[in-house]
Amino acid sequence: MMLAKLAIKLRTMQLYYHFCHNFARGPVFMQDHAAFNEFYDEATDDYDAVIENAMVKEGDEVVCPKMQLKSIYGRIKELKCVDAESDKVLFEQGLMLEKELCTYIEDVKQSGVSLGCETLIGDVAARSEVRQYKIGQRIR
Ligand SMILES: [Fe+2]
């Protein structure tokens, strides 16, 4: 179920970034609002591609909404969203999620996946690396 778990991580990030898109505040509101929009759009596409691949490799049961939502809720409630002191906190948490994502993608790759799957998750990691750079520029 490693791909299903990866899809859940991406859905969690998609929701997290969408919440951040609306909770962004402060002098650079427009830039932060737009950056979070870009991030959740990428997470939406990546979630879709990964969950479809998970269905193929791990079976139809991976799409079970209850199973997905339980994991997503568990992770989201550990994060600061509405109560974050500043947008910097939102980006710092985003960076943490991105790093977790890339570490997990390494684990999935090590487990031995098909070439198609390796390409797909490699692309997901590549987009995460760019987001990490963008976030890094914002929080330094
Ligand atoms: Fe919006």
C-alpha cells in the first residue's frame, strides 16, 4: 500500500496548501496567496496521477474515501493552519511536509517499483524540490 500512502500524503498537502491559500495574511498577502494556489494545484495533479497508479498496482480498495480521510484528518489536525502566527509558519510547515514527501518517495523507490511508477514518483519529487526552493526563498 505504499503508493496509496503516497497519494494520501499528496492529498494532505493539497488540503493543507488550500487552507493556507485562504489563511494567508500580511503585507505580501497576494504573493503568498498565489504561491499556495500554485502549490495546491500541483498537489492536486500529483495526487490524481499517484492514486490512479495505486489503483492499478495495489487494487481498487485504495480509493476508499473513509480510509483516506482518516489518515488525512490525523495529519492535518497536527498542523497549525488558522492559528499560525504568520505566513512564515505556514511555509515552514509546508517545507516540513515537502521533506517528508521526498523521504517517503525514496522509500517507495527502494521498495522496487515499475519503470513507469519510478518515473511518475520521480516527477513528483522533482516538483517538490522546486517548491522547497521557492519556500526556502520566502522563509530565510
Ligand atoms: Fe482562491
